[in-house]
Amino acid sequence: MTSRRAAMATTASIDYGRLIKARDIQAQAEARARGPAEISLLQAMIVIGEEKWGQAMAIAEDASYPWAMRAALRGATVLVRDSETTDTLAFLLGLSPEETDRLFIDAAEVTL
């Protein structure tokens, strides 16, 4: 019986590359809590509402803002988490990081 146990012990292997670490599980949970990685601009517009969206776009058209920022907002069709476009939009709307998370969560519920 001992030789059989020894044979089993020597053939067992662990693929450490496939193990999920506790910090990875935590990071995945935090990402899920923040909402999806991207939403459409239309979904965001619907959640934000016409009045507040219009105010933000009026500010974005102000020539004192960098041209690239204004062009990015005008040309966006999708908002990607942790992108400069999303950060700029959140700034223009006066959204905190938590409110930006809520925007992504709520917008993902909007079906077009």
C-alpha cells in the first residue's frame, strides 16, 4: 500500500498559473460592484437626463476647454471605464467616483 501512495504523491501536480489569488477575487468583486466596463453614450444620456446633459455639453463646447477634450466628447459613441473621456464627462457633470459608478450601473439597465 505504501508504494501505491508514493506513486500517487509523485504524479500529482498543481497548475499554479490557473489558481485564482485572493487579491484577484477581490479585484473582480470590486469591478463588478462598479458596473460594466463600458456603456453606450445614449444609455448615459438617458440616465443623466436632457437638462443636465445639455448643461454639460454647453460647458464642453466652451472654447476655453482643450480642443481634444471637446472633440472626444463630440465623437464618443461609447463610454469606457477609467478613460479620459469618461473622467472628463464626470467632471463636467459634477459626478463623484461613486456617482460615476452608479451611472454605469444604471445605464447598463437601459435597453435600446
